[in-house]
Amino acid sequence: MRLRRPYAPRMEEATSPRGTRDNLCGLGGRPLPIDTRTHRVVWRWCWLARALARWAAGVVAALATVLVAAFPAGAAPLRHVQFTAISFATITTGWVVGPGFVWYTADSGRHWQSQYRGPIQFAGVDAVSSTVAYAWGGTTLLATADGGHRWVARYQGPGRALSFSAVSRTRGYLVTSAGLDATSDGGRTWVAGHHPPAIAQVRMRVGGTGWALTSTDRVYKTTDGGRTWSLSFVLPDAHDGNGQGGYATGTLVVGTGGAVWVVFAGGYGMGQNSFAVYRTLDGGARWAASVAVGTAGGGPPPGVATHVSTGPMVPGGTGSSPGPLVTFGARSALLLGVCRFCSGATVDVVATSNGGLRWSRPVSISQSDGGLPTMLDLSFPTATTGWLALWGANSGQSRILVTHNAGRTWRVMWKEHS
């Protein structure tokens, strides 16, 4: 490499700060006369030293880049993780969250990278696109607009973040313990909205139609973006012959067209949780029970009159505790149930393509390690490809499974090391 002749100060610059050793080399010291031979020698050596330092810094930076690529600092830990929610925007891009962490994948779940570690106990995540996602827990909602390189707090109390529904990259609705807030700029600003009493979940669509589920087992509908709400469904107060009723908690799922599904979980006992699925296919004009599972420990299904000994009076579901439900189009859905006391513990999958009038035979996903599934969540970016996140309190282990045929077969994509 040919070095250019270094600049030599002129005599008239003798009073300039250049004429001091500290400004020439940054080492500090006595001023040197500008017209001495010593000055010129020192200046040339300092110039050469700085050029070499810049070259060395470039080499170190390039080496550091290679090392970071080979051993990423954000690589996902392999032990002691507890999944609470998973969401895929495409068949390659998705996020999974849990207490204190956010993970990201860009290769369909083969590898995961940690994007956040901290105190937030995440309860949900919503992937809007391959670059935009929202994650919430406690009193905080985080958002990213660059694929997770930066997560920014867009809501911080005072209410506890219960659920979030993204309508687009920038529009969304956040349900908190203080009410319902809406944003049109990705969470930078929020506007308090009207909402039904005791609102717990909301699902909004483009065009202003939306649904809200309350903690009092009621479903409300809006057609004007949440300005007004009307009651659409109330869980029936059914009892069995012993006078036991279903005190339910629900999960709201909105399909296309006029399809809305609600999974209600009822009584719990002996590791069993009775549950029922109600749905409407015509925008709330008519509701009907599609699945009802009563158990010895949990009692009758919520809202369905039945004796446990004779089984449900509507098409039966799967497992002995409810899992997540996803919809495809207006009449198709996939439902998961957990059987904690089956051999090895299983997660059972059933599907319907006729609006819940008939369900397929269960497909069992065995948890042969004895890890009773305590938390599980499901995400389907297409009608055939989806991911299932599992966490077992008994084994303390987590895993992620994938299906490419709408749940008929599953394979492990990621498994926590023992």
C-alpha cells in the first residue's frame, strides 16, 4: 500500500494547537516548537501510528462480525423456558414468548434467537407481518417494526394488559384491566374507547366489525369500530341433576365471514377441566354448542345440561381439559384438548369442516417424557401449516411441534434439552 506524504505544518502555524505533542499523538506532554526537526519526526510517526490503528480497528471489527455470526449472542437458551404464546406471520417467520423472554425464528422454527430478556411476564404475542409484531404481559405492551431488532414499549400501565388485537401494521385494540384502548399509529398514542362491562378479550376486523368477550360469559358485537356495542350471546346457566353449574372462563376466536367461536372452560378437579365450544356462523344471529365435554373432576360442561355419567348431549370433544382453537375460513376449525392422565399424557387434536356439526377422530400427540402439558398455544399462518408450543409443569420442559397437513401428523421442531 502506497502511503501519501504526510502534511507538514508551516512556520506561520507556530501558535496553533497543532504544535503540541498532546494534539499530535493524543499522549499529552510539553508543547514542542513547530519549526524543529523533532516536531516533524514526531508528527510523521504519529500520522503513521494513527493510520495503522484505523486499519487494525477495521480488522478487529470484521473479525468480531464473523464471531458474532458464528456464535450469536442472542441465541436462544436451551433450558428452563416456559412457553405461553406463539404466533407466526408467515410459514417461515414467527415469535414465541414466555416469562421474561421473546424468541424469533426466520427459518420455520428450526432455529430460534432471543430478542428480549427481562422482567416482563409475557402472556401473548401477535405477529402481524414478518417485520411487525406485538407482545404483552403485566402492565406492558412491546412492539417491533423491524423484525425484532428493536422492541419498544408502547404501553406501560396503569392497567394490566389482558389481550391485544391487531387490525393492521399500525392499528390495534388493547384490553387492559382499566378498559379498552385503541391505536392507529403502532402504539405511539392511545385513545380510550367505549367497551362492554367487564371486558376481557377483543377481536377486531378491518372495516370496523369486532367482538368482545367479558368475564361474565357474555359476547358483544360492534360494527362501528367499537363506538357502540350490542349483546350477542350469553352463556346459558345450565345445571346438571346435582345442581352443579358451569362458572366459565372463555377464549374468543373470530373466523372469516360471520364465524365466531368461543371456548368456555368450566369446573376443575382431579386434573380435569370440563369445557364447551359455542359458535355462530351468521354473525351472531344464532349460537349453538358445538363441543361439550363433562368430566368426573370438573363436572358438567359450562352452559350445557348434562349428567356426567351419560356424557354430553352435543357432539363430544377431546381430552379432559380444553386447549386452543384456530379457524380456517368460515366453517373449518381445529381444536386441541389435553388428557393429563392418559398413558404418557397426550394432546388430542380434532378438526371440523362443516361448522362444528361433526368433528374428526382425535389425533393424539403423545408426551412420552411424562411432561403433563400445562401451557399450550397454537398458530396457523395457513390452512395446512401450523406450530404448537407446549410447556409441561411436571417435567419443566418445553417443545415446539409443526404440522404441514392441518394437524393430521406432527413432528418436533424444537425440544428443550434435559
